[in-house]
Amino acid sequence: MEIMEKALPSIPVKRYFTIGEVAELCGVKPHVLRYWEQEFTQLRPMKRRGNRRYYQHHEVLMIRRIRDLLYDQGFTISGARNKLQELAATERERRKATGEVPLEGVEATEIDQEEFDAALHEEEDAHAESMAAAAAAPARGAALTQLQQLRRELFEIRDLLTLNR
């Protein structure tokens, strides 16, 4: 019997993703992502006020890899953890052999606040442009409503970030 899997959506080009976005991009529920954070030390999303999680692109890729190991290849949590460690070791060896400088000891999740603010403003600007385009096409009422909701969420995030300074 052949199982037809639904392909995962492509990952948008942006720096930060909410837990809901990551859940959709990776085909898992948000509570599963929170559980995996406890089990896989590689997953360390940035947390803002209220423990809101913001994942970066590399973390979305890691989650997809974990999902593949657990759901598609049948690994246990422990087995998947070991496999990820093996893959990381293999990648370090490859980089060493090719002369690339490994970034061991550097936390990929260390985020500069100014960089985060700049990325958020870039997304707000992009959203404002898409709002203008959506307003020009009244037939897209449902899309406009979704964009307005996204805009409110982005402004809420900006306000929260401003309060944390």
C-alpha cells in the first residue's frame, strides 16, 4: 500500500516565524513544537514578552528534519536526537575537510535586538505595501480581512517589543 503524503508548503522568505506559522509550515501542532523544544536542545526559539516564540529559518528547517525522522523514518525521540547529533558531527567533519571555519560555540539563536526590530519593520513595510495592493482590488475581501488581522498582530508585536526596551 502506498501512502500519499501532503507536501509541506515552501518556507517564506522572512526572518522570524510565530509558533502558529511554524506549525503550519511543518505539519505539526503548536503543542508538539513546545514539547520538541524540551526534547531537542537544538530548538531554541527567541521568546519575547508572554513567552511568545519567534523561530528563525534554520529552526524551521530543523523542525522539518525532526518531523521527518520521527514521522516518516520511524525514529524514537531518543533515536532522532542521536541521529541529529550524528548529522551535526558529519557536517563538522565535512567543513573541516573542506577548510570551512566551523562556528562551534556560537549560538545561532543569539539575536541582536536592533536586527530583530529592523526585520520587524521590514515586514511591516512589506505588509503596508500588500495592504495598499489589496485595497485596490475590492473583490479580495477575505484576503483583505486576513491582511488586516496580520497588520494588527504585527503592530501588537511592535508595541510589545517597544515596551521591552
